[in-house]
Amino acid sequence: MAYQKLQSSRAAVVTPSDTVNIPSVSSQDGSGNNGCVLYVAGAGNLRVLTVGGDDVLFSNIQGGSFLPVQVKRVFSTNTTATGIVALW
């Protein structure tokens, strides 16, 4: 049986960008983000790039939700959700 981590030890506010990945909090230069899950405080749409390279639009995400997908970028285009926090 696979183990799924249910707690996070690090968190960072996400600034959506069409060109810049979410910086890794586990390296000094911010490179090497192997993916994070997201907390969304304010409802809306969320366009992400997964660690597998998929560009996906999640529509109508409810405020106070977690997105259990390994994400490396939150796009500013088509993202209307607010209060996005990356969790590792």
C-alpha cells in the first residue's frame, strides 16, 4: 500500500505567472520544484501546470479547498481563484 502524506511541513504564497514556476522552498535558489499541492482560499478557476507537464484548467474551485495534484506552476491567464498557497 502506498503511503500518502497528509500533512505539510512548508508553505508559501503563490503568485500566478504564465512564465515562472512556483519556487521550491526546499532549495536555496528556489529551483527544483518537484511539485506541491495547493490550498485555495477564494473561489474561482485555477489553471495549473502539473509536474507531468499537463496544462489543466480546474473550473469552479470552492474557497477553502485543497487541490491534491502535484503542481509546478499556477498560470495567471484564466486563473480567477485567490489566496493560493503552495504546500510541501
